[in-house]
Amino acid sequence: MIPTPPRTAILLIACPDRPGIVAAVADFIQRHGGNIVYLDQHVDRQEDAFFMRIEWQLDAFDLDDTRLISSFQEEVAGPRAMDWQLHYSDRRPRVALLVSKDAHCLYDLLSRHEADELDIDIPLVLSNHAHLRGATERFGIPFHVFPITAATKAAQEAAEHALLVENAIDTLVLARYMQILSPEMVARYPHRIINIHHSFLPAFAGARPYHQAYARGVKIIGATSHYVTSDLDEGPIIAQDVIRVSHKESVTDFVRDGKDLEKIVLARAVRAHVGRKVLVYKNRTIVFT
Amino acid sequence: MIPTPPRTAILLIACPDRPGIVAAVADFIQRHGGNIVYLDQHVDRQEDAFFMRIEWQLDAFDLDDTRLISSFQEEVAGPRAMDWQLHYSDRRPRVALLVSKDAHCLYDLLSRHEADELDIDIPLVLSNHAHLRGATERFGIPFHVFPITAATKAAQEAAEHALLVENAIDTLVLARYMQILSPEMVARYPHRIINIHHSFLPAFAGARPYHQAYARGVKIIGATSHYVTSDLDEGPIIAQDVIRVSHKESVTDFVRDGKDLEKIVLARAVRAHVGRKVLVYKNRTIVFT
Amino acid sequence: MIPTPPRTAILLIACPDRPGIVAAVADFIQRHGGNIVYLDQHVDRQEDAFFMRIEWQLDAFDLDDTRLISSFQEEVAGPRAMDWQLHYSDRRPRVALLVSKDAHCLYDLLSRHEADELDIDIPLVLSNHAHLRGATERFGIPFHVFPITAATKAAQEAAEHALLVENAIDTLVLARYMQILSPEMVARYPHRIINIHHSFLPAFAGARPYHQAYARGVKIIGATSHYVTSDLDEGPIIAQDVIRVSHKESVTDFVRDGKDLEKIVLARAVRAHVGRKVLVYKNRTIVFT
Amino acid sequence: MIPTPPRTAILLIACPDRPGIVAAVADFIQRHGGNIVYLDQHVDRQEDAFFMRIEWQLDAFDLDDTRLISSFQEEVAGPRAMDWQLHYSDRRPRVALLVSKDAHCLYDLLSRHEADELDIDIPLVLSNHAHLRGATERFGIPFHVFPITAATKAAQEAAEHALLVENAIDTLVLARYMQILSPEMVARYPHRIINIHHSFLPAFAGARPYHQAYARGVKIIGATSHYVTSDLDEGPIIAQDVIRVSHKESVTDFVRDGKDLEKIVLARAVRAHVGRKVLVYKNRTIVFT
């Protein structure tokens, strides 16, 4: 019913700002027969930094992957000290979900996946509990349990990592996974681990954020999806949203209403990430729309 | 054009929860000929605390102010260990605005006042700068400058206080007043000083919150109106609101867009306070609607 | 872990406004040993109409169901021309979901149900297509297909109704059910059929609301949950929410992003309804919080 | 304190989509020594239409206004059937405000103007009533009254137009101006008359939208700023925003709370328009950010 969209290439670029970057990149693509279907750029004046996302159709493009990489580096990127990433629309991200006991984010992502709303593969779900096995397997997705204690953490993470590698996973989504990943594990997936924290960060980092929010008497609660770094709840923020609360809501109500926030915000962050729309710069994100 | 609304009395009550409070209060008012036009109550189950706002028309009420106070205390409040406040709709709050150099909250409040949107008197505006004299005096409101330095602060606050007393001021509104009030000054107006802080508290308390927000890379910025206590930016929150931002906005944009938030949030808090709709309990507020 | 909450009774009351209603109702409950845990009332001054929701614990209440009904009618409701409904917290609403092909609302409601977030029974799901059979049966809930054509509609609705009666269903939730119910079917469940319409009603009633919204160039799209009446998309609104859009979103994006709105708004409406928090008056709702 | 920003040129472009447009425009600017500081483009796939806003610094640009126009038309725009507009950052829009009796939008715009928040001149305010003369003249801005009746409308509009021409006005802002402009008047300022309507259009077009909203029982009310066309309330929407309401709010509350929406939404639309960020296409707007 929906025709396959044409195959595209996507470049994400960060470099020092200077005149002529847009013209140079657009000209390169144009000269090689690419039809630009998306271009957005951003200049951070304070940092004199330039950012760009550009996507073009490959039907008439005359460079294959290898030559694209070498030509672009030589002709455009090298002289301008660019950091750049190249993606192809037909290489689907392979995503592992990590969960603990709360089902709402898991269900939300799996039902979006089933409805073809997210252009990803989900080869497996990992958990430190058996609790959500049934919920996962209902969707025909393998579920692996790795119970974690202080004593077993290193070994279990190594085993998890082996499984992830074996499944060619490139992105981890912590869908209310209530274990802190070790710095080693985090370092294996730089800016490729997405977490959902149930507060409006940086307010209420750490444990029991809804309890903290209740104690402080805020009138709005939030959820934050961010890349995981070795600093807990301090990674670059991808998406946030909030809802109003009042004195009428108890902590239990915060927990319940917050679930809607969490699942929506996490899904938005995942969608931006897998759509190759996020660039990280100095612990902040540029999220192209 | 708009007829004068009937004169009402308003009771704000806080007490330990127990059966029969609503019935007792409603019955008291009813027995004395009062027609209840508003009743809202809230039970905090965690604290076993009961809160109520009740308002009734006085046309046929058979107790004058003195007898109302003594009868209510004796018959209803005393036996139930109630904290309570009594207000009359025809005693308008007398509000002083304190400002520094930013005009947006001042203009917003003065134009609401001129449009009869806020049921208050504004006998004067205080400032630590002369900057907004013209803006204030345009509205026919006296403007008083009290420059503050570390050396003069105590004396100047004493002079300000004398002026406030002389003008029978009961509520202070810090409409982007960029001086910290001394604990002594704060203590003179318990839960009667309203501040607007330009962040989503408790995130980004203290100085330059928009700069802090930019550095952290948040996707939403906020404003918080709260009662001032001796702990800076830690007082009970009355109102908060937020707007979305993205990487496209600079700190300058945050400052500009945040002004809209600040003025709206401050106005909401002032309206709730002067409408006798706010109860403070354990550094949180109950804001009846 | 979570203790069973105490059994409560809930009264929803609508009547002409007059002095003393709150006192009379509260006193009645109090006299019979009920402990009021929730009371909210609303006066519509334009209509001189009074509305109330009151809930009390039954532990020490001295009236059984029959005597409560007769005593309340005689002592309180009759003399004041009250419309009233009585509910008990331990009588769970029995809800049938009606779906067509879109899975998002179905999954959302079933996963909330599985997480015990909604205090209801869902004995069955009805559909005019077989499409969502698997999604439903995964949750262990019977799925019944009633294909509908103009020719078969009356007979099929009669068969559906028989099944609903057999299952003691009291509430229908149209979770993106793309068939219009006949007036006869609607009349069987007055203010007990909840629909989700994918626009901010009354804008874009009828077919293809996202297409309509796109054509009009709105900057915000919405979803509306309402009771179904015989006037299509004209019933009393229970809940609405919106999200911002821009020229960057296509109709396809509206459809995708709107799904998040639809499932959240429908869930809020269902929660309010089954929590006995909704009163309908003159095609508007009072939704107690 | 704030240094003058460098002088820039801004191009707004609409044309049929085809490969190479971005490259051609960027290359043109680059070749002539312009430093691009902003570029955003949008492709409407349904219409195969391309839209672009591009802004560049003029310090080292080697074309004056006349040659820029002719060269761009000849080299870039002509061959691609472009509709295009050229603006310079140092040519400030000259804006007339039209008001009736409500002060909130007027005060809001004048105080933003005084705070240098809007980069415009406001040479005059027009009204059909004398009511807001004082409010306007306080800000040192001339106020002109043109009472309008059916009999005098044509003559009065002619007089208004003469005054607008005399003052070199290019944009009209209807800041709650409660008169319908004649089609002739509208035709003189195509897509340069900005109105604020106090509803979420297309819901509740026409008179008394808050009353309509109340009668329909919506849970959210809105405000819409749009370009005025000869079809009342049907012009291209520039900005919209909403707030939640409940059964507790009366029409009077809608009117009061709606004022905050109206002033914020109108200001956003004015800011986008005068920042040369709005393109109109098929009665919709592209609003670059």
C-alpha cells in the first residue's frame, strides 16, 4: 500500500563555522547526481560551530559507499575539519531494549515496532528480572535474563555484551531499566544508549524522582530521555516533556501519570536517534526535525 | 455594566483529618444563614491532613466579624485543632510591587490592574533603581527608589518597611526584583512575598538560570512563582509553566521567550494569592481553583 | 504490597442550586457513620445548577445499599429535586472495547489493564475486522468479529448487543472503531459509550480530520474523547489534548504523532468515566478531579 | 552594550521542487562574498514545492541592491520559476496597530516595542474608539480615531489608508480590532495584515468565540493569529496556542484567561512576520524558526 521510499544517504556534520560550508556540501552532492530531499543546518554563534543534516536520494548518485567516503573526506570534509557520519536509509538500526519490571515503555515500543512506526529491528530484549518475559515473548521477540548483583555485575555485563555483539546491536534503549550500567559498558556504546529518566532533568536526578518532586511541591512533573554517559543522569538530553500536577495528586498519581510521559518521551527520543537526526556537541544535542 | 458581586466571606482551613469536618463547617455556615458559593477540600492521606476553602454569601448571614471569629473558633475550629484564616471579598489586598530594571512583569501587572483584572490596590512600586520610574508613573502609581549596597541594605530595608507599613501594604510582589531580601524583611511578610524565578525550580536555582539551562541543554525552559522564604529559591511553589526550546535558541532567545512565561506565571500566582486560594503546608502549596 | 483500599460509596448529584445542599449531604453521610474522603462540588451560576461528587468510606456506615437509596432519596434528594447516581468502589465497571484496524489505542488500554492501572474488567473486544485478533488474544481476552455492511448492520448490532448483555457490559469504549453506531445502539448505553476522535473538536468533525487539519494549515492538532450521542462527533466532551505541528509535518506525520494523543486522551477519559468522576449536563461534562 | 548585529540580506523563495536549488542559491551567495548565517528549506512533497529562507552577512558581499536583484533573477530565480522576496535587516518594518477597546494586546505590543524586543517602528495607532488614547499616548505614540458606521466605512477607510500611506506603513496589526476591514482595504496589504482571533481556528470562527466554546463544553481554548484575507477568519494561520479549561471556568474566566493567550500568540506572529520568517502558500504558512 505504502510504496517503498527511495533509498537515501544522510550526512551529519559538525565543524568550525566558516563561510561556504553549505554551498560546498550541496555542490558536492549535486555534482554527483544526488537530489537533496532534506537540509537543515544550525550555527552556534557562541561556539562558532556549524552543524548540518543533509539527506539525498541515491537513484542517480554516481558514487558508491567507498568512493563517497573518500571523495567527501578529500574534497569537502578534510579541508574544513569536519566531524561527520554517513548513514543509509536502508540500513536499519538494530536495537536492544533493556527493561526491569515496569511494562509501559516496553509495551509502547513493541507496539510501535509492530505497527511499523519505528524503522528498526529489535532482535532481543534484555532484563535483570524475568518479570516481563511474557510481555516480550508475546511479540515474538527473544527475552534474555541477566540477574545482576554487585558480585556478578562485571561478568553479567560481559555476557550481555557478547550477546549484543552476536546480534549486531548498535543501539541500546533503557526502557525503565533500573540498573546502572558500568562505565565500561557505557563506553562501548558512545551516544548510542538512550535512557528515560522520570523527572524533568536536571531537577530530581537519582533515585525516586517522583517522591522528590512531591516533596518539593512542584506544579509540573516531567520526563527526560537522554544519552547515557558515565555521569548518572547527566548525559545529553534528547527529549523532554511535562504535565501539570496539583496538590490533588499523590506520589502514586505522579507515578501513574508519569508513565504516559515516559513512554511518549522515550519513543520520541528513539525515533529521533534512529532517524539519524541527533548530533551531540558539548553534552548538548542538536535534534533536527 | 458588570454588577457588583455579592459580598462574601472566605475561610481557609488546615487541620488533622478526621470524620465530619466538612459537615461541621458547612452546617455552621448554613445555620447562620450563609449561602455557600464555593467549597473545595483536599485530604493529604500521607500526612492525614485536611484542607478546605469555603466561601459564602453574607447577605443573610447573621454573624458579624467579631462574632463569626469567636463562634467559629469555639464551635468548630477549636475542637478540631484547626489553623484557619478568614477573609472578606470586599477587603482588597494592598500590594507593593518591587522591581529592578526589567519592565515586562511590571507592565503586565500594571496593565492587568488598570483593566480591573486583579482585585487589588497597588499603592506604590519600590525599586533599587530609577530605571522603571517612567513606566510606573505613566500608570499614576508612586515610584520609590531605594538603592541598596551591602553597607546600606539594613537601613534601606528599614526605610522600605516603614513606607510599606505607612501604606498598609500586606503583600509584596517581586516582579523581577534582583535583590535578595534579608531574613528580617522576609520574616515580616510570612507567605506574603511572591517572587518569580526564571527557571523551572528546583532546576537552575540561583543566578543566571537561563545560562544554566542553556549549558545543560534542556529542551524545555520554565518559570516558577513561589513564596519567598529565608532559603533562596526554596519557598513554596505557587505556579509554574514551561515552553519548549531547541538547539536553535540561544541564551538571548531564552531570555526573550522566558519573559512571556515569567509575566504569565507571576500573574497567575498573584491572582491565586489575592483570591485567597493558596494554603501553605510543609513548604508545599494547596492552590484551590 | 499495595493494601486493598477501603470500600467506598460514591454519589454523583445534580440539582438546582440553593443554600444548604453541601451541608445536607455531608450531614446525612456523617450521621450514618460515613467518613468522607472526597468532596468536590461545582455551581454553574449561569444555569443555577449544583453538581457534586462525594465519596465516603463504608467501614462504619450504618446503611446497606437498599436503605441508603431509600433514606437518601427521602431525606435529601427528593426535597431538592436531585438527579443522583450511587456507585460502590468494589463494583468494577465491565467494559467492552470496540476496534477496527488501528492497534495503538487497543494496545494502550490492554497494557494499562494488565498493569492494573484501570480498575475495570474487559470481558471482550468487538471488531468489524479480524485484523486485531492476535493483538487482543495475546492478552487473553476474547475477540469477536462482527463484519458490518449497510445490509447487515441492524442484525449485527443486535447480535453484538446480545453478546454485550450476556457479558453484563455496562460501558463501551470505541478505541478507533471506524463504524458509526446506529441511534438504537447508542440509545442503549446513554453516556456510557466513549469515543476518541482524532481532532480538536468541534474543529474537523467527520472523516479524515488530519487531512482537514493539514489543508487548513493549523499549527496545533488535537484529539477529543467524548460520549457518543446520536449526533456524530457532537457528544459531551470528556477530555482533549493537543500537540504542536508545523509546516514540516505531512499528513502522514499528523497521523503518526496523533496516535500518541489519541491513546493518552482516550485513556484519560476512560479513567475519569470508570472512576465515576463525570457528570453530563446540557451536552457538557463536569469532570471531577 | 549589545553590539549592532552585522547587516544581512534575507531571501524568501518558493518554487517548484527540483534537484540543485539549494546548491544554486548557496553558490550564488558564496560566489559574491556573502557569509550565510541562516538557511532553512522545506519541501512539500505533496505539492512538489520548494521553500527556502536564507540570510547572509553583507560585509564582504559584492553586489548592491540593484545588481543583487537583477543578477539573482537572471542567474538563479528566473530559470527555476522562483517567487522570491528580498529583505534587508536594517530596513525596519513600519507597523500600524489597530485597536478597539481591549487594552491587553496593545499594552503587550507597546511594552515589547519599548523594550526593543520587536525590531519595528510603530508610527501610529488607529482605532474606531477613543477608549485607548491614553494607553497609547503614554508610550509617546500618536493615536488616531476613525469611528466607523456602515454609512461612513468606505470614507473612513479611505482616510485611514491615506494616513497609512503618509506614514509609509507596510504592516497592519489588528490588536483586537473589532471592525471587519473591507475587501478593498484587505487587498491593499496582501499578507501584511495580522489579526488575532480568540479561538482555536477553525473552531469558533465569527462572533463571541468564548461563548461558543463554553456552549460546546471544550476542555481547551485557544487563540489564533492569521493573515487577514477577504474571507473572515479564514486566512493563513501564523501562530496558535491553547490553555486547558474545565467546567470550573465560566465564560468570564475564558475571556480573562484568553487574554494571556491572545497577547502571546499575536506577539509571536508579529515577531515571525517582521523577522521575515513567514511564507504563504495555498492559504497555509511556512514559518521558519
